[in-house]
Amino acid sequence: MTPLIEARDLVRIYHVRRGLFGHPTPVRAVDGISLAVMAGETLGIVGESGSGKSTLGRMLLGIDAAQEGEVVFDGKAMPAGATPEWRKLRAKMQLVYQDPLAALDRRLTIATQMAEPLEIHRLIPKEHRAARVAELMSAVGLRPDQATRFPHELSGGQRQRVVIARAIASRPKLLVCDEPVSALDVSIQAQIINMLRDLQQQHSIAMVFISHDLKVVRNIADRVAVMYLGRVVEEASSDVIFRSPMHPYTRALVSSVPRPGSPLQGRVILQGEPPNPANRPSGCAFHPRCPLARDLCRTAAPQLKDIGDGRTVACHVTAGDDAQIAA
């Protein structure tokens, strides 16, 4: 079965200048990532702040260009950004932003903003846009009388519904959701997640769901990719990841997820802070914080290795590359 979207060895490098006269230092925000998402599937991407999750999401949409590697969407290579071919393709893939108030124009009513994708991509005649906007509002749980309101007149949850309605207006095949519920109350988070699930089932939308909240990811994702310092360190189905995490970093993340009615036991506390991306550690980037680190981890960077059960892991110890040392 052909993936809807596939990333192949993506690399994105930024140059950061330290001080006014400092020399630019290269930072590999995304460092050789490959992944695929099938039609109607949800891939969760998790990791600490600064791991490159949002950059990867923007690269999948072609908003940020890759210095190396390529993105294949619907069997065809992603066109260069800002070209007519890329703009036409954007109707099929949309971004749901983290901050809905910043994503919306405060000077325009929400109905006007929902109709923008229809106008930009010339999807339906002007006389039919009002009916499509009404349909979108109903789909995301907004009342008809709210169509003439401005973003500041709505609650945070309602604004996020507007952002989602605008994203699905063009009937996309792919949604990239970048921390879409992180700024919302827990009860509102549940409503938005349930709404995204319903929309996905109704329209067979594939989703890339970026979040640092593993509780949310567990509830919505079919598969999970764990990122650390620009690389994927483990990928598997959601059930497998949360039942039996293998990479030491994944174990630490999963151990922090509270379970209702159960005390938080076996919590793995990582020592130290994430390394400076501009001064990446040698070997495995996680080894300064890893309780299982061996000499090999300090000198050789592990590669993602298929260990069966639909799981890939980048770890010398848990994937078996360090069997003699571990023994």
C-alpha cells in the first residue's frame, strides 16, 4: 500500500549567530528523518521542546525547504515552495496552528476567514461559499449566529474550532496539527480531540499530530514517532510504544504519563538538560543523560533498526548492537 506522504532522509540546517559579531553555527534541526503516513492514519510525533517536531511538520508541508532529502506526497515529489504547483497542492494539505488567536486575523469575521481557502484555491463559486461555511461551522460544533463574530469574541476552544474548520474547508487529504490543544483546558482538549477523530473518520484524512503531551497522543495516534535532537529514536504503533517502550528516552517519556487510579510508580527521571543543538554530543546524542550508556554510545551514532513487531529503534543497547558490552 502506497503512503499518502513519505519523508526520505530529511535534513534542515539553521545557522545561529552567537552575539553581534559571532560566527554562524550550524544547527541540524532535522537530521536525516524518514517516515511515512498512510491515508486515514494518524502519526503522533512527540519529544521535548527543541527536538525539531514543528520544523519537521513544516517540512512535510513544503513550508520549510529541505537542504537534503525529499518529501513525496500522493506518489509525487513535493514541488518547490512558493511555486504555482506547490500552491495548488496546498489545498490538499493543511496546517492546524498551536495558537488560534495568532493564526486568525482579528479584523475579519470568522465566516470570512473560513471562506478564504475556498476563494484562494477557487474551489467553489462565490454564491455557494456561504453554504459551505455554514456546513463547516456545523461540522466543528459552532452555532450559525457566531459566523459574524470576530476572533476576540470567542473562547480559546471556539477559536481552535474555527482554525480547524478553515483547515478542512478545502477537503484536504492531510492535516499537520502542531500542538493544536496545548493552550486549552483539559475538558476542551477532549472535545477538540474527539472532533478531530470524527472529522478524520468521515473524510479519511491523514494526520500528523505533533505534541509534547503523551496523554493526548495516546488517545489519537495510530503510530508514534519519538524525536530527540532532530532524529527519530523510536517508532511503533501507539499500543506498542505505551505498553513496552524500548529506547531509554521513550521509557522516560512514557513513565511520566499518569494513569487514573494508579500511583505514579517507576518514574524515570532524566538527569541534566537536553544538549545544545549547536554543540551536539558525539555518538548517540542521548548518551549524556542515558542510564544505559556504554562506551560504544559515546563514539558511534546508532541508526534506526527494525527489531520486529512494527517497531524501529535507534539504540545500541536495546536494539542489540551493543550485545557484547551489555552482557
